[in-house]
Amino acid sequence: MPAKDRISSKRHRQDRLTSVLVHSGGALVLMSLLVLIWHLVSQTLPLLYSPAIQPQSQWQLPADMKVQALDNPAEARMVIARGKDCALHYLQLDSSQNKLTAQRRRPFTCDQQLKIVNFEGQDYLFSLGAGGILRSEVLSQMQARIEHQDSFALAVSDVDKWQGLKQWQVAMARQWVGVAAELGDGWHVYWVNTANRADIRHQFLGAADKLLLFPRVQQVVALQSENVSVIGTKAKLVQQWPLAEAISFASVAPGQEALYLASSNALQKWSIFNANGEFHFQQVWSLGTHKHAAFRVQALLFHASTNAGLMLTDEQALFFNTVTGEVVSTQAVSDVLPEVDGGIELARLDGHQLILAGAHKLELAQVKHISGINTWASLWDKAWFEGYAKPGYVWQTTSAADYQQAKFSVAPLLMGSIKVALMALTVAIPMALGAAIFTAYFADASLRRWLKPAIEMLEAIPSVIIGFIAAIWLTPLAEEGLVAIALLIWYIPLFFVLAAVVKRLGVLPKAFVTGPGFGLALGVLIAAGLAATLSFQSAHEWAMPYLSNVWQRFPSAQSTLVVVFALGIAITPSIYSLAEDAIYEVPQHLKQASFALGATAMQTLKNVVLVVAYPGILSAVTLGFGRAFGETMIVLMVTGNTAVADWNPLSGLRALTANLAIELPESEVGSSHYQILFLTALLLFLFTFVVNTLAEALRGHLRKRAKHG
């Protein structure tokens, strides 16, 4: 083969190999991007599914026992039941024979009334004996071992009244334990201070159909056939409202100051709100059942770590969002829980398990897609939470099982990211465009060769370093020096443009303006610093009282403004590089034509250079906005990370990126919190992708218009 053909063949092989490598690299990049998108979508998809109950297994209960407390038998925990011998029996699942076996028996006398209360994930056993002696015990994860025992006596004037005890109930809070007993003359309520057991407060309320206790605020809700009464300390009537129809079921959400009232065709939620120092109930929502038949509520359950509520009626199992009152899914009870005969005596919603006790059987069902309880309204609309004066956008996550309402409003996070990005542009645009105009249009070629790479190298500084400097050095100076720093940042581009104009006018000494121009640049920086210092000092006396008032009204204002300056400086090199290229690439013959027609340098800059470079400048600003929106470390280190839904530039903020860095490492994998965090990550990716795509499309469109007129 001739040498020429061998060289040509070798060149073709190299070209084919290069083509394969290039195409393979591009395919790998696209595949990586698709895998990233798919992972974000796959972790977010469970939020779109509807919660559902799937029967799993069942166990036969001893005929002579009544269940007092339930835990998850699938995890080999205990079921506590009371037998006809009045003793407590600790039963445990025998997985080999699929039955419950007795583990321990605790004797009690038949005149002792027993109740097991779950508070903040811990089970407490209360026993009420003759004479009003109430004892409380802590049960360790439903096991037979007792950690410690506390006892105290209820203060009653007539011990004989306890012989006519009809019914009683107990409720717990961190500071108070409430006990209500219906005796022969009516209801007696006792508030026991857990910090001082001798502090026992007694209230006599008289007759009522049913009482519900709210120990945290020491209020009692009394249900009558015609009305609902809220009674405070010293038996004071705090509030009362009439009933349109009879209440068939009433319940209190664990750990929440919320009252649920069910009639034959509706479920209402009433929450406690502070009205001028006095706690009042107000209806938050009513779950109307015009789409469902009339029902009788058998059980009302609440999930510990999500805003899921489950209402079990005679015919249906309804999952609803406890914040918005929306019914998310509905199933027939006969399909999902066919084996609970004789009605539901006790129920518990524990994680992804639903445990029900009937008269003779214990039913275990799996709850699938519990995170689907989060709706569009709960994520994006204003919601009314317990203790809040009005509805609002709130992001406030909870621990794994505290029965507190999880506040998953994404709006404050999105508003925080947009707000800090827009405010950062007010710092970055003057600096970046001023420097770009100077180096691309006014500066000598020798100065541009040194100045442009030096500014672009600032982009390589890690954002964590900028955040560290801002947090350690800039924040302490913010109270007095923030105004001076802001003036300096805004004065620098202004003085550079003025210096360039003065240089073009030829009024400066020739020795000062010839050469690379370092002397002129240094003089501009010194002049801008002196001007900022003098301006701040002249305004210090009248500005500081105003600023002190602002800092007091907005405690987060200093950190917010500091992060704006730090983030603006961080994105300045990105905007500068693209904008400088756009201005420098304006064809030289257009500038010369403008000068030939008698235009000045500033007229040429305004009417020719900036008009032609406008698409590139706009793209640079948009990409800078995208980088500021996606910045993590500066926002995380400098701001107070308060999720406030407020466009006020002086209020606090929490960005999407900072929220992911803070909460994702501590969130439970597969939980609603975890999946909503991935939703915010997907939202961040889509927002950045759309902004960059629109910037590129707009730049292409404007270039086409500029080219064709």
C-alpha cells in the first residue's frame, strides 16, 4: 500500500475513534442527566399516589380478655389486655404459630379502673382506685418492665362519692395531667401539676353528655345535646356555640390542641387560638360528606409524623389531610378490614401499619403511600395551623413521631430563593456591567489582557470561602459599615465609567493616562473608597438612628443584606465574563461608522455597542440569576435560615438549596419529609433548567432580530 494511502487510512481510523469517543462522552453525559432526573422523579412520585389500606394478617384474641393498648405485633411487641380476673395480661405474637401468647400477668383488683394513654410516643398506665387514688406508671415500649412509678392522690372532699363512679378519663400534657370523673352529682375535673404533685386543682362542672380535656391550656370541652361549652379554670365559661345536629363522635388529636366533632354527615375540626390572652376554639374546616352516605364513626386515627387522618366508619375508611380537610382516598371497610367483627374497640395507626382490635380478633393491615396525604393545597396554599392567628405559608418540619402538625409549605422556600437571587443582582449587575464596559470598550488592550483574566479567576474561589468571610468578617461590621460597603460597591462601577469618560475627553495629564492604565484603575478604586467613606460619614448622624430602628424591627435584616452582598460578589465574575465578551465582540466597523458620523464615545456606547451586545448582556444577567438561585453555601452560612414567606428585603429567608443541605441528612428515608425535600430538589432543577433555556432562546431571538433589523 502506498505511503499516501496508509496515511489516509490511519487518519480515517483516528477520525472514527475520535468520533466514537466524542459521541460516547456525549451519550454518557445525557445518560447521567437522565438518571439524575429519573431519581428525582422516582423519589417524588409517591406524593402523587393515594393512601390505601391492604389487609395483612390477623390473630385470635382470648375470649375473656379486652384489649387495653396496642402496639405493632408484627415487630414482636406487646398487646396489653385485661381479663375477667381484672389482671393485666401482656401478650406477644408467636410468629411460628401465628398466635398471641401470654408473657406476663399483673394482678389488679376489680375496683381499680385502668387506662393506658400514649403521650409523645410513650405509653403511660393510669390506675384509679377507691377513694380517688390515681397512680401513673411508665411502660417501656409496651414491655412488661416498669421503668418507674409515680403516685398521687386526688383531692376530694367526700371519699364516698367515688363509690358511684360512672366513667372517667385522663389526658396528658408536659406540665399538667387532667382527670375527669363522672360521679353521682356530676363531672369532677382535676388538674395535677407534674412538676409539683401537691398542686392539684379541682373543678366541679355538673352534668354533661361527654367531656374532652385539654390539659395544656387547662380547658374542658363539655358536649350537650344542644351546644358545646368550653370551660376554663375556676369553672369559667369561656366559649359556647350551638349545635345544628347531634354529635355522634368526638375526639382530640394527640399532641394537638384540636377538637374533632362528627355528626351523621360531616366531620368538623375546631382548633384553639389565642384571642387577647384567652384561648378560644374556632372552626378550621368541615369535611362535608355530600359525596358519601351518612356514617357512624367507629374510630378516628392520626398519623404520628404526617398530617394524615383516618376516619373509620361503618362502611368506609376515609384518609383526609388534617390541615386542609381534604379527603384524599376512600375505601370500603368490608374490602380492607373484613375480619374485625363486633365493631372496632381499639385502633392504632403506627407508621405504615394499621392495628385494629375487635371483640374477638386482632387485625393488622398495611398502609401504603401514606405520604400521598400531602395535597397541592397543603404544599402551596395558605394553611391554618394550631396556635397561629391566621392562615399562612409555613415550613416547619417535625421529628419522627411527635404527633405535631408537619408544616410543608414550599412557598416560603421558593420565595426565599427568588428574593435573594433578585437582590444579589442589584449588587452584581452594576459591578459586572461596569467592569465589562470598562475593559471591553474603554480600557487599552494591554490592560484588558491583565484585567479580564484576573476578574474571571475570582469565579474559581469556592463559595464556601466567600460565605466564611462574610459570616466571620462582614457580619460583625454590618450594623455600622453596611451602608458604607453598599456605597463602595455601587460607587466602583460609576467611578470607572466616569474615569473612562474623562480619559476620552483628554483633560487628564498624558503621563497619567498612557501605558496599561494601572494607575488610573488604582486611582478610581481609591476615589470610590474615599467617596463612600465621606458619604457615609456625612450621613452617619441622621442615618444611624433610622438604621438602629430598622435593625430592631427586622432582626434578620443584617444577615439578609450581608448574604445579598456576598452572593452578589460571588456571581459578579460569571456575569462579567459573558457580558464582557458580548461587548468586546461588537464589530469594530460599527463603532468606526458611528465615530465617522460624529458620535461621541458615550453616544456610540449607548446607541451602538450596548444595542448590539444586548442579547449577550441579557443572557449573562439571566445566567447569573440562575447561579444565584442555585447557590448553597453562602446562603446557608450567612442567613438565619428562617422560612418566612415575605417579599420584604429586610425580612429573613431560607432558600431551597440551604433547606436541602440542612434537612436532607436528618430526614427519614421514604418519609413524607424526605419525598417533599426531593420535590424541592426537582423544583430547583426544573427552575434552573427553564431559566437557562429561556435565556439561551431569548439571546438567539434577539441576535436574529439585531442581525436582520
